[in-house]
Amino acid sequence: MLRAGDWSVLAGGAAVVAGLAWQAWFAPNDAADTAIIRAGGAIVRTVALAQPQTVTVPGPLGVTRIEIAAGRARVQADPSPRQLCVKQGWLARAGEAALCLPNQVSLELTGRRAAHDTLAY
Amino acid sequence: MTRSRIELPVTADDRRIARLAALAVGLTLAEAALPSPVPGVKPGLANIVVLLVLLQYGWRAAAWVSGLRVLAGGLLLGMLFAPGFWLSAAGATASLALLAVARHLPERHFGPVSLSVLAAFAHVGGQLALAAAWLLPFAALIKLLPVFAAAALVFGTVNGLVVSRLLAAPNPDKRQSAPCLIP
């Protein structure tokens, strides 16, 4: 009833199912769950990405405002002249970071598993 | 005044397709009554009919039966042109497209079970592709993908085994009564 090719199709199908299950349920996911906020090189706050809130960090140029939301974070406002860290927008994956160098403030995301040292686009 | 009369000639092929499509529609309805733990996971019993038609009468007939099954099933279940109808149509289209290619696999090595499993995967794939493009964010579907794929594997295998059993059974159309030997 089952021919040789049928067995190979069944084996292929089982491999597809196993691959999808691994991918969906067991593969390390790189979603971030914590934001690390540094000022002048020292960690000032470590915030879980669960509660929406705004964190203000003072620096040499003024105050940097960091917005935390469910699963993501961004630098909302910063006194730096070129606004690079603000323009980066929302960060959501572990390893992503936004650096506001003139004001010496940085925002970095970490997850359950740190897959990369840093991510930038 | 002349009376106009429109005649639609009905061939034996039409009758056969209608009969087989009615069978497929019946299975679809019966299946809709079965409770399912995960919405969308169904045995796909109508595919048994489609596969039998494919193997006995060719791809065109199978496409007709499958199309009529989706249309009439949608009508009878009251979901014609609703999302569920389009998902069903997408699955049927994808699985017919794959069967058009897969039926040329060497028959010596690949039996009905192969065709059934491949068609089931294509069916689920077509449905999920449409759902991802239209109804749900893809991230939400990823977690469900393995469930649907496993269902396709299991039900595809079972349906394929049923088809090969039915093909192996003697064909009632060609059955001949045994000559009575009177001593």
C-alpha cells in the first residue's frame, strides 16, 4: 500500500513539521525584555519592557527622555545637536542600542538570551 | 409568436462530475458538524473524493469537483464569500496546483499517499498564505504553523490510505456477475 516514494514524502513531511515546531516554539527568540540605561558610562536604570513609562536621565547637556513601552523602547527627546539617537526610533530586539554621545546617555536592550553584542541598521 | 427554447446538452461526464461533487459536498457538510480542538484543523474528507477523481478521471475533472465542492459547500454552510469561504478556496486552489505537478511523479514509487500528503500541505499552505496576507499578522501565525502542518501530515496520510484502499477495491461499474454454472 505504501511505496518507497511515499515513505520519503512522509519523512519529508515529518521533517517539515519538526522544523516548523522548532522554529516556532524552541528556537531562541531575540525579543528584548529589559532596557539598560547608562549615563556617563554607568548604569543608572534597568527597566523591564513591560510597563509603559518615561524615564528622564540628566547629562552634561541637559535631560534625555527615554520612553518605555510594551516590548520596546526609544529615546524620545535628547539635547544632542544632531538627534541621532532620537532618529533611531523604537528599539525592540535584544542587542539593539541607541547612543546619545554628546549627552553621554545610552539605551540598550537585552533579552533572555543575548544573541549579539549589538545590532544596528 | 415563436417559442424559444434553450437546450443544455448534458454529457455523461457532466453527470459524473455532478455526482462526485455532490459526494464531496456531503463529506464537507458532515465534517463541518465535527467538533475540532483548533479552528481550521479538519480531516479534509472531501479531498478523498478529489484525489479519487484525479486518479480515475484526470485533473480537469478533479478541478471541477473541487471547485463545485468549495462553492456549494460555502452556500450550504452559509459562508459564501465570507472569509472562511476564501480560505477554503485558496486551499483548494493551492492543492490543485500542486496536484497538477505531483501527479506526474513516477507511479511506481509514489502512490496516493504521497499525492494526498503533498496536497494536504499545499492546502494548509494556501490557506495560511491568504490568512497571513489578509487576516492576521504573520507573527501570530508562526506559533500555529506546526499545528497545521502536523494536521496536514496526519490527515493527508489517513486520506491517502483511504484512497489507495478504495482504488484497490473492485470497481462496481466494471463488476460482472459471475456466470451461473448449472450442473
